[in-house]
Amino acid sequence: MNWDHIRIFLAVARSGQLLGAARQLGLNHATVGRQLTALEETFGARLVERQTQGCTLTAAGEALLVAAEKAESEFLRVGALVSGTTAEISGTVRVGAPDGLGNYFLSHELGALAARHPELVVQLVPLPRTFSLSRREADIVVTLDRPVQGRLMVKKLTDYTLSVYASRGYLEAAPPIASEEDLAGHLFVTHVDDLVYSRALDYAETLGRLMRRRFECGSVVAQMEAVRAGHGIGILHDYAARQYPELMRLLPGRRFTRSYWLVSHPDTHNTRRVAAVADHITLRVRAERAHFARD
């Protein structure tokens, strides 16, 4: 059996699309289709139902997926043993992270790690969404909620805080804000409710009842830039906001505390490259822990 065919099948099964699998593997769409057909001919059974809107696995495909993932796990386990005998860190590690942490902390820290290891490719994906380790969407994931299901390696990174902010220029032109009631009438720069992917992002509800005017953004970066530009008031990550001296913290008594969790898959957790990146993230976050929370 050709392992390349199995690898392509796994990509199709996980992405649900021939085109998505082709992009992931760096192959031509037609090549993926031919290889998948060749695998089906090897088994003498249809594995994937190809439809205009995507692909679904047949019963035979579901059975093969279970066996293929077990074989993949064994390849990864052996790879970890082999790579552990080499001195240099090499290969590709994809890190999925919330966009706040990814853009305002990990981009710097992981960039420094990649610069020190020429054979290591770190892919940082800082997006407001969740990532699936079982579907190999990432090797390491930072989450806002501790996972309670699945065969995963989970470690708490740190608590962090968020506070209410406005720009210095905005406050100079606005009436004084000494209490939550003074927020009424101001533009609230906040998230888009139906794009919220974690219950940890529920901190805006109370202030949202006071500030009925809203500018809703799909990312932490967009919220940050809107507040920095002086368009309104927002709840921002303290570790990110303190990087900009023009941002002023309001209502010190109103603070929100949340947590970051580092998650990896047991099949890849001990590979040299994944372990090195995970250790680096853990060490750097803990070294800067004082910056993640403020009183």
C-alpha cells in the first residue's frame, strides 16, 4: 500500500474538500483526485463521496480513517524517537492561538525562536477561532477554556486580565468617566456576538448594557486599533494595551480575569520540534507572567 495515498486520504477526510487537501499538501487539485481514486482502486471500494459542496466519507472510508490515524500515530511516535537523537531542531510546527496572544506576544517570541533555529519552521496562526488537534489543524494550540474531552496533553500557561480603555485623545474631548454609569452614550468597541467561539469571551455583557452604541469587530487587533484611533471605549488585554502609551485605563475596579491553556496531541507532544516550541512558549509566558495581569 502506498503511504502517500493514505496521507492524501487523511487530508481529504480532515478538510472535507479535495481543494482544501490539495492546498494543505501543496499539490495540484487533479493530483489529489487521481491519488484518491488510485487508493479506492487498491481497496476495491469507494471511500469518499465527492460532491460539489465537499466530500463525505463512506462507511468504508470511515473504517479506513480509524486505521489510517492509528498508522499515522505510530509513524509520529517513531519519528519522535528518531528526531530526539539529533542536536538541531528541524521541521515544521504549527501553533494555533487566540489573536490577542498570537499578535501581541507570540509573534515576537516565536519569531525569535525561529531566528535561532534555521531548520525550524514555525507557523503561527493567530485567529479568533478554535483549532482541532485531532484533525492536525495545528501541532500546538493555546485555548481560552481548558479542554475536558479528547486524548490531549493540557497545561495551564497563565491567567491574564482585561480592563476598560480609551485613548488619551478621546478622553480629552469627552466628559470625565469616574463610574460605570458615565459610560452611557459612549461608543462601545467590542466583539461580534455571533463570532464568539469561547465562553471566556463573555466579559462585555455588563458594559454592553450601558453603552448601547456599538462598533463590533471580528478580531482583537481591530478592536485595539479602533480604540487607539480614538473612536470609542473598549475592553482590551492589559498585556497588549500597555504596549501603547496613548491608551488610558478606566475604572480600575472593573477588571476581567481569564486563562490561557497550552494543548498538544500525545502523538506529537514528544517530538523534538513540538516539544521545543511548547517549552519555549511556556518559559516565555511564565517569565513575563507579571505583564499578563494587572491589579
